Amino acid sequence: MGTWRTPMLGILFLMCWAATIQAEYMKYKDPNQPVNVRVKDLMKRMTLAEKIGQMTQIERKDASPQVLKDYLIGSILSGGGSVPAPQASAKDWVNMINEYQKACLSTRLGIPMIYGIDAVHGHNNVYNATIFPHNVGLGATRQCMKDPDLVKRIGVATALEVRATGIPYTFAPCIAVCRDPRWGRCYESYSEDHRVVQAMTQIILGLQGDIPANYTKNFPYVSGKQHVAACAKHFVGDGGTQKGINENNTIIDFHGLLSIHMPAYYDSVAKGVSTIMASYSSWNGIKMHANRYLITDFLKKKLGFKGFVISDWQGIDRITTPPDANYTYSVQVSVNAGIDMVMVPDDYPGFFKTLTTLVNAKVIPMSRIDDAVRRILRVKFVMGLFDNPLPDYSLVDQLGKKEHRELAREAVRKSLVLLKNGKSSKKPLLPLPKKAGKILVAGSHADNLGYQCGGWTIEWQGSSGRITGGTTILEAIKSSVDPSTNVVFSENPDAGFVKSNNFSYAIVVVGEPPYSETAGDSLNLTIPEPGPSTIQSVCGAVKCAVVIISGRPVVIEPYVPLMDALVAAWLPGSEGQGVADVLFGDFGFTGKLPRTWFKSVEQLPMNDPRRLLLHLRMATRQTPMLGILFLLCWAATIEAEYMKYKDPNQPVNVRVKDLLKRMTLAEKIGQMTQIEREVATPQVLKDYFIGSILSGGGSVPSPRASAKDWVDMIYRFQKVCLSTRLGIPMIYGIDAVHGNNNVYNATIFPHNIGLGATRQDLRFTALLALWHCMKDPDLVKKIGVATALEIRATGIPYTFAPCIAVCRDPRWGRCFESYSEDHRVVQAMSKIILGLQGDIPANYTKKFPYVAGKNNVAACAKHFVGDGGTHKGINENDTLVDFSGLLRIHMPAYYDSIKMGVSTVMLSFSSWKGVKMHAHRFLVTDFLKKKLGFKGFVISDWTGIDKLTTPPNANYTYSVEKSINAGLDMVMVPNDYLGFINNLTTLVHAKVIPKSRINDAVRRILRVKFAMGLFENPLPDYSLVDQLGKKEHRELSREAVRKSLVLLKNGKSSKKPLLPLPKKAGKILVAGSHADNLGYQCGGWTIEWHGSSGNITVGTTILEAVRATVDPSTKVVFSENPDAGFVKSNNFSYAIVVVGEPSYSETVGDSLNLTIPEPGPSTIQSVCGAVKCVVVIISGRPVVIEPYVPLMDALVAAWLPGSEGQGVADVLFGDFGFTGKLPRTWFKSVDQLPMNVGDENYDPLFPFGFGLTTKPRATVKAL
């Protein structure tokens, strides 16, 4: 109502006031305001969502107008090969960008997006654009002093063609200093010399425009609508990675980083470069995308860079191994490190949500977001994007224009490097005559524009064929020669064709196929066939000039003598005419090598400043002889001191301390890394300072490898490790859990459950004198001695044994690895450690690891702790027992093992009360190491840390952090060593894992290596190879089999025992799936991880043993699964039925029913229902047998006896008596499980400790 009464003057006042407010609201769009004022004004109006949108760069294919508006996206890009349509025109590109930009301008604040593209050698993604030589070629033009601004002019032309498609931003130039041509991105680098790269940063002035004299220092600058924002990349050190492996680690000190890789960034920042892209690589173990010191403290603060820092494609995802394993962590560390804009490029909702959450939770401070957005807006204002946001259609005809192609042709001419001209200096071949009768052009690259342009052309990796507009070298030759000259093209002619055609000369054009990034990494740098064959066929028959098309030097030395001339043409791009211009002498050769051309790849990296020879050469040029002598004496003194830790007369702790203080973080982490034999190459061992190698189940040098084959392999590995800076030997480990079971022809002892049956029964000590088995209480120790010797026979010094689990539920698939359900039996059996490692001297340091000598091995008590007590016997499950129960049942054998000086302890996959053992700091550090005083090292199981998450490896960074901080010292990686090393390095640098924890781990590892004499005797001993499978060891195994057999039934009445069997009989039957199957007899962990069926190694099956034992007159008939009619009709005197479980290991062996698989039960019923029979059960645990017991005359538990089946026959036929006692309760049905001795309602079929006895026939006769 009141408004009707308002005077007209008041209304006018209100309208004026509103207009003023509106004008003020649009202040940041006023081009007359200073950039910083506009930025500040706009930022105070922005919401968090709008700010995060500006930090988000998405891929073109994910960008719709709706997405741009909903997520307030600040940037879009085209990745390699991402185009509006195949062979899209400049106008097509402009139309697309126009649509996107209008969507962004329609948002609340109307902030324009910035579109980016990789225009790295011209506008290379776009069809018909001018493709300039790749950077390595431009680096060769530097000596052409008639035109020092060639590269700047290329920048101008490139900018104009990029703007012709409506794009204002290019991810160029790459200012990497490639120090190793094996790197797949070496062609993106101008040179191995930073000075050349620095000179080439002049291209930035071409792309962005010349900076005015009074312009703010280090401030981004773009001069107008015909220029683009540039991006110096990839910050920093990406060209210096180890072995030239893409995205690898650059190991160099800070001085080296500053003097080699950083100078071009100083120059780029001084030239007003708008943006800088972070590298995928790491510097001394820290991912560049997470390196706060270099990005924020150095680049932004020290160098004063005012533009924005952008990630590479999914660069933040790759902070973890595997990529995207912990995206929240990746977002947090990258943005906090100083990344301003993230090239997401696809999962923008995930990035947007994660970053929002981290800001709201104050994990990433708002000040960091404001700094990022301020930098992004600064660039957008500087480049005039707010004032001219829409693309300019008037520029579309600039794409591939004639003047630009002429400039590219000029660049090609100046990039060519003449490496040879004539077989003698007096007879040069070049320049070639244009007039000739007939000339040959040959080679895979002569008429292939895609190969000529290389990677990053139309497609990310480039491709073959006529992929864009341009001139091939063949076409250029044809247009250059005299019309009378006959040009013959044959891609790969044979020598006969060449000789028969009487060519005046030949031009051979060969090289590398196109590639980019990791796909281009190469360890051999050879020209692929048929390139070398073409050179040989042609140049062996006619005068020839060879033109090499490659992104780097390649192996060429073997073919140089054949050639009359050799030209390095690099990757010349679309204008092949430039090559012909110089070959035929219209222009001269002026190019100079931008990088060293090696003789062989073994020399690489040839420019490595760490090479001593280089330093000595430099020194000898300047140092007087007296000074040299002084330096040599000084060096000798230093060397002598350097070798102190190798002095065997020093105490172990002194040696460890001395070595530890000399080690870099990389060397320490290498010691903590155990990798599988299959991924262990000499280069990997050297590059990553690997401390340990293992053979997993079934991992062998070759099928049926001999002991010498194993020794040869380990010798080679060890020699490499000894060649590293500190010469720390690696330790090779293997699962020798019942003999050296991975190795063909080794003695295979009974599995632990069988050895548990050989124990002394303390309730019958008064009768021990009568029992043959009790004459040797050290049987298991002797097995340890023999096993150690057979392991050493293969050159291996370390075994992942013994398993001292207390299996409380036979449904567990690893129950056969446990000696017993009773911890006292397991404790007694831990004496095998003294056999493996040797007897501890009386005065030896308590609980210190001990290995007696070269015939012994380091042992490993496993799996700590409670793995045998998991719920329902499920492998890797949770052990639900209170602390008292854990200490009383599962821990005692560890007390004994530590007292015996066990060298290592392996963690269990299982959990205790929901906490994974690999992450259990209390039990691993506080209890095992501190309370029990264990001084050796703790090792993970195979990918044990990966399994801390569900699913495994879901968050590898977390897994590394939790496990190492819990007290894990060595990680059985076993394959992704790079991921483990990078993650652990990053976590240490970030102080998430303290260095004290690393030092503790390495100290323990070195302690074991010193204690076992590995530094004094690192190489395997060939004199031991004949110890593998030796007769005495097989006899010992046969003895162990005899003592492990448990007689559960003997006769259908006690007065009529069946056993021992008579050796002399008319005809006997041997039946069953396990009677003649050595693989089943040995069980899992034999040759293969899960074991296998058949004649898998050397040994004696039970059938063979029976045949060797009975009287020659006894006919032995074998039928695996006979029917009852066959049995009845044959009038057998008796039958031996051998059935049981197939081989298995770990989770594969978990069983809820514990039944003998068919045809085992059928065989028992068919045979035992028709003739007197003894049933021998081959199994890794008690199985369901009660329904069949009444049919049997005798029942024997033979467990998994191993390779020496003769031990079974020895007792069946009475040469030795039965003495074995059940190491675990034999249940009636699985419904009773778990059931262990001492439990309430204990109602077994056969109780723990049960075992009938028989006397040997000789004893009976004597009595």
C-alpha cells in the first residue's frame, strides 16, 4: 500500500541506486580495472562450488552444456585423438567450442572456461594442420645462427593455427631435459643439454607474444587473440628418470636437479609462461604431483611463478599404486602440494565431491583453494578471456596455411644432421644428383606420413599411413629430381632386385614406428625389421644414403660401414619436402646433434653425471700430477673406511650401524623389498637396490631345473646385487616346507602333520626303551639338517619354514602344515630350527638370529600368530580367542623358536579379533619384538599387505602405511615392486611413516644377513650341488615315513590282527587312486604350489614299494578302482587299498565336509567287502572314515608321506613296527568340529595320541 504513496522522485532514486549496485556487481568484467582487482572482486562473489569448478578440467567427450553449468566447470581439454569428428575442419572445432563457452557464460557469474589441447609440434590433433618437426629435431637447429628466432616463429604459427580452431590454450612446450634416450618421450625434449632447452624456451614468446618492457615480472602474459596461453612441462625432472622409464623415479641430488632440469623453468617463468604442468615422475621417491616443496615452496615462492599449476592426465590418480587406489588421499596431497587445476579428466563428480568434502572437513584449507582459483582467474583475465571469450571465426583459414607449411619445411631443412658422407672424405655422396638414369627409394618410412610425423599426431600414439595433409619423403623426392630420372619405390627389396636394376644410387628411409609416452620406452633402441634388412639388402648392392626417422638416437653402428651417407631426420612432420631440399643440395646440411648418439645401449645413460670415469676425465685435464696422487691417496683412505662394515672381525651390531649410516632412503627401502624371481632382472635389482628375491610355489628357473641350474640363476642375481654402490647381498628365499619341495629330484619329507605323529608320548615314558621310534628323539632336527643341505645345494640360503601353527580345526586347508592340535607337540617340533640353522653356541647372544655356516639356512617361524585357530578353519579368517587363549595355545612355539635363534618370523594372512595380523602393531611390535625380544626381521606373506583391505589392493597406500607402522620389516611384494617402493618412499617423505621405523626394519634385515655370513660368503657354493636328493637323505625320509604311520585298526578282532602283512602270498591286490601317484603321495607344496597328480618328481610310490618288498613269488595285481566282482573272482590273499585327498594348498584346501572324494569310498567298499584288506589313508588331516571302518580289517593313517613310499611298505610288511601316535583328534563327523583334546563333550572316533603298535617281525622271531 505504501508504494502507491511514494513520490515519483523516490522511485527514481531507488532505480538509480539499483543501477549503481548492478554496475558495481559487474566490476570484475571491466577491462579497465587491473587484473588483480578483477580477480579479487570476482573471488569474493564465488561460492565453494564455483571455486572447485574452476579447478576442474574435464575431457571434451564428457563435456555437455548441462555438465558445464551444473558443475561450473572451469576448463575442458581434448586428449590425444579427441576430436569433434573425424577429419573435423577448423570451423567444426570453433562451433564445438562456441557451444561450450556459451554454456559457461550463462552461469551465475559468467566465468568463461579455458579450452586446452596438446599442440606439441604444431596443432597436431587437428586434421590438415601444419605438423612441425618434433622438439628433438628443433633442438638440432640451434647452430643455425642466421635465424636464431626459428623456434619463436614456429610458436607464432602454432598459436595462430590453435586459435584457428577456437582454442586459446596449449599444453606446450615440453622443456624436459632427456638424459636417457630409452625414455618414450625423448623426442618431446629439445636436448640432453639444459642450455639447448633453455634457448628453445623462446617458443613461449612465439606462442604467447613478446612481453612489454614494463610488464610485471614473472606474471603470466598472453598478448592477444592470435596468441595462446602456453604450458611449460613436465615439472620437474621427467627427463631424468632411471633407465629412461616413463613416470619413473628421478634419482638425483638437489644440486643436480637445479643445474640440469630446472634452468629452463627459470627462463620460462621469466618469459611469462601462463601455466606449468606437473610430471608423472617422482624425484627421489616423491611423486611430483605430491611434492609440496618443489611446487609450492620452490616454484611458486622461490621462483615467484604467478600462473597456475595443472596436473597431467589423471596425474593425481597415479600418486597411489595402483592408480586411483585411494582417490581421497590423492586429491588431498596433490591440492595441498600446490596443484591448482586438475586434469580429471572423466570422473568430475568424484573429484568435485572429494575435494568439497576435504575442504569442509578442513583437511584442505580454504586458503589453498583461494590461491588455486586466484591463479586460474589471473591467467584467464591476462589472456583476455573475459573480454573475448568466444572463438573468432575469421581465423579458420589460418589452419595449415601455405606460409606455415613453408616454415615447417624450413625447420625440417635446418633439423637434418649429416652423420656420414661418403665411405671416404674425398668421395662424398651428398648432395645427390637430381639427374640420374634410375634411382631407388626404399624403406618403410619413405612413403608413410604417419611414421614421418611420429606420436602425438592425429592420434595420441600416432599411426601409420596418410593420416593428415602433407608431403611424404618419396613424394618430395619425385618432385625434386629431374623429370628424366626414373624413381623406383620398393619398400623392402631384396639384394637381387637391387643388383639387377642398375640403380645410380638409393635412398633408404627407415626408423621407428610412431609411439608416445610409456609405449615408447625401449631397452634396446633397435630399428624394427624390416629396417635393418632393407639397409643391408640395398646398401650392400648400390651406393646409398640412409635417412633415419626416429625420435631419438637408435642402434645404427652395425650398419654404418655399409652406408655411403647417413642422415638423422628425427620426426620431421608433415613437410617431407624439407628432406629432399637438402638431400639434393638446394640447401646445405647445418643441423647439429642435440643429443649424444651412442654406440650400444649398454653405454646408457651416457650423460649421467654420476659416472666416475667422466669425473676423472674432467679432473685429469686440470689437476697437476701431485694433486692427482694426493687425491688417489685420499680416495684410497676413504675407500678403506667405506669398507668397514665388510670387516668380518667387527661385531655384527657395529657392522650394521656402520652400513646403515651410509645408506640412502632408496637403498633402505630396497632392503625391505622382496620380489618374485620372475620379475627379478639384473636391471631391477640394481635400479631398486632389491634386498631379497623369492621363488613362490612352482616358480623355477626352468622345468625340472637341476641344482646347478638353480645355483647359476642365484649366482647371476647375487653378482648384480654385489655390483651396487654398497654391495649389499640379496637374500633368496623359498618355501622348503617338507624338504626342498619346489625343486625337482629333491628329497620330499612327510608333511608336518606326519612328523607330528613321530613325537614322544610323555604319558608312556617308562616304555620308551621298548619303542624303536624313541631311540631317536632328534628325528625332526635331522630332517632340518638334511633339508638345509638340499636348499644350499641349490644356492639358496633362506627357507620360509617351519610352520608352527597349531591347527585347531582340520577343515583348514593348511592343517597338514601344522604338527598338531596340541601346542606342546608343536613346541617339541620347533627343534627343526636347530637342524635348519645349526646349534646355538653356549655363549651366543640371547634371542639373536643365528645361522651356523654355509651348510645351514636362515629359518622362518610362521605364520604369526593364531593362523591355525581361525573360525571354522577358513583360511585367512578371523581367530576368535581371548588373549589368554592366544598366549596359551598359539604363542608358545614362538617363545621356543626365538630362544632357538630363529632368524625371521612371517606374519599370518589371518586376523585376531578382527584386526589383520599384517596391521597388528600390538602383537608384532609391542609383543613379538619388545616383550619376547625377537631380534630378527618380520616378513609379510605373499601379497600379505595387499589383503589388509577388502577387496585386496583397494587402497595400497593405506596397506603400506599400516603394515610398516605395525612392525613389518620386509614385504613379500612380490611383483609390483615399483608401486611398493614409490608408496613407501612417499609415506616416509610425508612423515606418515617415521624414518626410525625404516631404520629399525633395515637394521633387523642387515642383522640377519650379517649373522648368516651372507656378506662373507654371498655367492652359492657349486660343491654342494650333489647333495640334492642324496641317498642318505632319502633314507632319512623313509625312516620318517615309518615313524609317522599311525595304526588305527588292526583286525576285526584284537585276536586276529591283519598286520604285519605276509610278504609271501599267492596273489595280492593293490588298489586305490593314491597307490601309484607320487604327486598325491607328496601333497601340496610339491613342485607346484598346490601340488599335482602323477610322476611329478623322483621317488617311490607305495605300489612300487609293495612290489619291491614282497617275495618274488607273490603276484601283485594293481587295479585303481576294481569292482567287487573282479575282486571276488581273483582269489586274492589280501588287498591294500590306498586312497585319500587330492593335493591342495591354502584356501583351495578349505573343506566343510572333509570327505574322501570318489572313487575312494567306492574302492574301499568294493575291495574290503570282498577280501581281507588294509586301507591306507593319504591325507593332510583326519577325514570322514567312520562309515567304512567296519568293512576294513586294518586302517593306517599315512598322512602325506612324501617321495619315499618305501617307508609305508617297510611297516605294512613288518620290517619295522607301527609306533606313530595321532597328532590330532580323529572326529566321527564334521558336525563335531572344532573338537580338540581337552574339550568338553570330547567324543572322537580316535582320540589324540591314539595309535596301535606292532613289533617288527625280527623282534617277534627273537622273542
